[in-house]
Amino acid sequence: MPAQRTALITGCSDGGIGAALAKEYHSRGLRVFATSRRVETMKGLAALGIDIIELDVTKVDSIRNAREIVSSKTGGKLDILVNNAGKLHEAAILDTEMSEMRSVFELNLFAHMSMAQEFIQLLMAGQDACIVNIGSAAGLVAIPLQAGYNASKAALHSFSDTLRVELEPFNIKVITTVTALVKSNIFKPTRFPKDSLYKPLEDVVNDLHIQNNKRAASAEKYARQLVAETLRTKPPAYSWGGASASAFWFLVSFFPRWVPTKITSDMYKFGEFSAQVRKDRGKKNA
């Protein structure tokens, strides 16, 4: 019999995309190593018999400790690495502290790089190994008031593309997901600074989150599609998943850049906001 395949997933707090992916791989017979900064956030996965490991992906010592645990349990092999851990930061560029911007890139980009570097030897020893980087439609479309997140995901897509080329000689696949609307733990109520120029849009952003959450695909549905694709003999380089993923693909594939930008701008009511700003500035200058 072939050896049981293995998968390690980051960012597996109960109720999120990572947890849904862990459950789906587990249901398909893989041995799953689910990780999170705090093991108490993965009680639901532990109850299913899934291996849980404490892992802070922003700390190389924590990554190496997790690697050694996995290596000891698998004989030095890993078949699938899913880099899911990430954070959303919503703020206007003018309101964003650079320390916060760096922390977004640390988790959404640099941590993925570190995970690839530290687990590469286990993956090279694995069976039909692949790395899955959880990207976002935000990396392809200019979504207002979350530039840090958009930029970090765009950088992740570029890194993932390059990693795919560099690992191809070693027969390690790299899959980038373009994630659209999926129910997860990432969205929190947005609060802009009291003196923010964009304070009038705070309610618009939060209302849009509520609407999008109603339309979003379940994490379970998203996981079923992605896991099925990663287990193919020839998995796709890009996986588009979540509600509205097809619409995003169509827009970025067949229309000039300004079209999706205009659509997202209108969703956030920037036309009305711009008109009000011009009106207020006109009164001040009168």
C-alpha cells in the first residue's frame, strides 16, 4: 500500500478557511497537521483526531520547531504545505502606520517565504509534493481602503509565480489561490480614526462587509474545491474559489484595468464621496 499522504496547514483557527481545509484533507484520508499561534483555537480539529501544532509563522524558531515535529511523525516527509495564515488590514493609506503595514507584509508574504524555505527538504522527500499559497482577488483588483492587504497579496502572487518556476525542476508544484468571497474569521468591524479624511465611509465599509458575508461561499465549499484541485496529478497553477470568483476572473482577464477599479470604487461609493469632498472644499474656498 502507498504511504499515507500528509498535509500541513497554517492559520487553522476553528471556523476559518484553514480549519475547513484541514477537515477536508482529513476526510480524504490524509494525515493533517493543523497549526495556529494558539492550540486552544483548534479544539474542534483536535476532537476529530487531527494533529495540532502551535506555530507562529512570523517566527523562524517556531517554524523550525513545527518542522521537527512533523519530520519526527512522518519520517522526514511532507506532501502538501498550505500557507493560509494571513491578516486583513483595512485603513486608508493616509491613515496607515508603517509599523502596521510591515506587520501585514510580515504575515501575508514573508511568513510564506519562510515556510517554503524551512519545509523544502521535507517536501522534496514527499510524494507529488505541492505548496499552496492562499492568495486573494484583492491582489488583482484595487479595493479601496485596504491598500496594505491588497499590496501584500499582489506580492504573494508574484512570489508564488516565481517559486513555481524555481521548484519545477524538483517536481514540486506551486498553486496560487485567487480567493474571492468566503465566510471566514478574517473580517472584523472597521473603525477609522476620528480625524480620518475617510471617516464618512466607515459605515459604507461595514455595511458592505455584511452584504458580502451574505453572498460569500461557505469555507467548506471553498475547501472541497481547492483540496480536490491540489490532489490532482496535474494541479492548476491558479485556483479561483469563492463567490464571485468567476466574475473576478472575467474582469481581470478581458477588460482593461480601469474597469474593475471603477466597479470596486463604486461599491465603496467613492463617486458620492468625491462629489461631497469637492462640494465641501468649494464652500471653504468660496
